[in-house]
Amino acid sequence: MGAEQAVNPLTQLPIIPYILIFFIFYFLVIKPQKDKQKVASEMKSTLNKNDEIVTSGGIHGTVVNVKEKTVIVRVDDNVKIEFDKEAISSVVKSKK
């Protein structure tokens, strides 16, 4: 009557592979993506006049004016286009 079964600690282990998979996923996917977003955000917040940039659409140009959420880019003589800062993919040359 009083025979109680001992709880086997190995039956509690199936959660460990899921935790391990989460940590691997975090360090291989989530953390690098967050770091990349942080670098891109810093780059966009430090845009200055005369910086040479490339947009996500592949347009090369020079920043003429920086506004709060947009930038005006000169792509050719007398041709200026206004872009969202989010459309800037890289700064080729920074004129500081």
C-alpha cells in the first residue's frame, strides 16, 4: 500500500533540448540581427550634408539636406530626390 514510486529525474529532461535550441537560435539569428539593426540605426541618425550614400533601391547620390525623417539627395546636376531615412542602405563616403 505505501509503495510510492520515486520520480525519475530523467523524465524532466525533455525540456532541456528545447532550451538548448532556443539559445542556439538566439545567438545565431536574433542577436546578430539586433546588432545589425543597431548599426544601421546609428548610421541613419548620423547622416550629414555632403555624405555620399546608396539607397536600398540602388540609387547613388549625395545628401543635400537632412530632415527629421527624410533626406534630400542630389543624384545628378539639378536633380534632387527626397527619401525616407529608412531607404538609406549605406554611407559610401562620410564628409566630416
